Amino acid sequence: MAYVTPLHHGAVTTGLGQKCLNLGLLTDLGFNIPAAFGVTFSAFELFIEPLLPEIKQLVHHLDYAKVALAIRKLILEHDTPADVHAALEDALASFPPGTYFAVRSSGMARVAGSFVTEDSSKQSLAGQYESYLRVPQRQVEHALKRCWAALYNERSLRLFKAKEDQTFFGSKMSVVIQLMIEAETSAVIMTRDPVERTDLLAMEVTFGPCEALVSGRVTGDFITVDRQDLHIVRRELGGKKHRVVYAEYSPENEGTYHLQPNPAEHSAGFAADDRLITRIANLALEIEARFGQPQDIELVVSNDELFVVQSRHITASGRKS
Amino acid sequence: MLSTSLSGRIASIGGGAVTGFARIVNSEADLGRIQPGDIMVAPATDISFATTMVLCAGFVTETGGRFAHAAIFAREHGLPCITDVADARKLIPDGAQITLDPELNLISPA
């Protein structure tokens, strides 16, 4: 029974959530994925089992906001099982000292007796569970427990009606722990534009992490590319007035980021030149081809190298009929 | 009353143009002001807005593009959304009746 596992798709087929499996698949397909490993459902279950009776009591007696906080406190105060801790330390030791990690939830809620996965449900529910970025090695275990606790965050308890649905307590959490790349530039791509023309690939590009684009707090450059011959069809300059800067994760700061103003010249020019745009489009279409359906992809650029952060099937079209 | 027409980036077509009362939402604290059929005008949106967003007829945000939360939410729910409307909250009076036309990329007085 593995508590910690590399994410090669071939090595593990059960015990991890969809986010982990996607990364494993992308790695196996030969895409440039920052090194990552997963902490399995088994590790979570070993940890949470002795706490479940108290968790159920809390859910029964307190309102959702209070119970979420109480469960989180309970989880953070409880030690990780020795075997999980050891496996985690082993995995972390293989990274250079000073490495920063992204620690991301990959959960499966149990609702009315069936499992609902975070990543296959509506994309607008992304962010349902938590992610922690810029986590130094010594804080990874803390961030891991925060991700475990995220299974019982207020939003989820409410959404899945934890007070009424006893099967909810069969929910489980796996966690991706991944080398964090410092993004100089990042892009979000839909290999088929869902809004205007589905024969085009659409991307948005900005400086710094792609959270700026996903949160909508920053307007990136918008570019459409012809899917057949990869020529750039349209470029629309974006404000790019800020970039996301992550604080170094600590138990005190909840892993926050702030929006740092960009210099004025960042608004005046495009974040990616044509060569980079073409490289990004090429990579995106390659991923689409391997998955066999249109993809929503996040990637970052560092030292002229492209790293794929995430790829998932596109969930919704832009038009009603 | 909205005195001029505004444009931004088309983020979701939904079912096409909608008319409704603009409701300025500066933060999560303002979500309680939304009435069914309102057009939400916000800096940006996030998952904490979701249970209120389902009541809206459409969305206007000040920053972001078609990959932003508001855009994705709008598309999933078949609602129109225009993003990147600079100073939307200053230019669109709270409670003004407006038309949001995602196909023309236009926010105008109703």
C-alpha cells in the first residue's frame, strides 16, 4: 500500500485523484511536467480514520462555518502517521535544498453514495479545494494537512450537504506535491476557442503566474491561432497591469499572493513574441492530439523552457444553441 | 442612468443580449444586494460568488479575459459576460437599467 507515489501513469492506477492522474498521464506522454509525486487516498484514510468520529460530531453540532474551522484545527493538531511522514520525507529528499513546491488538493467527495471528482465536475468549481504555492520543503507537511482539511472546507460541506448526507464522510483526498517553477510568463490556452470560433485555438498570456489570468484579476494578451497551419490570426494587447506574487508559504500566512504592479512598458508590449506564441500553440495542439479532445491548458515559461502545469478537457461551450 | 456605451472583451455569449439592473459588487460583502435578473458588475469574480452568480442575468468585470472565473462560470451556465471593462463600477451607475449584448460587445443604457 503506497502512501506516496511518483505520478507516472503506469506506476499507479488507483489511489489518486484526477489531477494527479492527469499529471501522470502528461508525464508518461513525454510532456515537460515539473517533477511531482502524489500522496494517496490511503495515506489520507490512515490519517483521518481516528478523527472521523469527532469530525462527524462537529458536523452534527456546529454551523458549517464553525465546523470547517474546527475540523481544520483538529487536522492540523494531529500528527501525520509515522509511515506517511517517512514516505513524504523520502520523496522530498530527492529534490535540491531550497526547492519550492506547489501542494495541491486532488479530492473525491462522496455524495449520495457516489464519488464526485473535483476535476471532472464543472470547471468553475476549480478552486473548490485548496492549493498552496511557494511552499518551502520544511512546510510541505503542513500544506499537505491543509489540503487534507480542504475536503471539509465550508464550501464543500455546504455543497455536499454534509449535515444530511452521511455518505459524505467517505470522501477522500489525495495531494499533488510538485516542484514549483518560477513563472516569468504564463499562458492559458483553449485548443478550441469556446466563444467566437471553434476552428481557432485561443490563448491568453501574461507576466508571472497564470493565477492572474484564471482569477480574472489581470487582463492578459489575447491571441488566436489557426489550428491548421498555426498562423497567428489575431492579437489583442492586454493591460497586464499586475502580476501575481506568492508569499512564501507558512502556517501563519495561509499561502497568499498579492498583485504587484507591473512597469508601464508591460502594458505597452506583448508578453510573448510570435515565436513563443507558436511554440505554445504547437505544444497545446500536441497535448490535444494525445488526449483526443479539446484541452484547457495552463503552462509557464521559465528560461525559455515551457512547462505544462495542468491540462483538462474543456467543459463548456460559449453558445447556448 | 448609464450615459455612454461600454465595451470590453466578449467572454461568454450565453443566450445573447440581456437587459437588467446593474448591481455593483465590490467584494463578497456586497453579494446580498443582488436580486434575480440583475447584471453583476464586479472587479472580478471567484468561487465564493458562485451561489449568487446563478441568480444573475449576466456579468461585467473590470479585468480578465475568457479564461477568468466569471467567463468560465458564465459559459457553464449559459449566461452572457463581458470582461475587461475598465472602471465599469465607476461608469455604470448602481441600479441603472442596462443592456448587456455579448454579440455586439456592448453595454448600453436600456
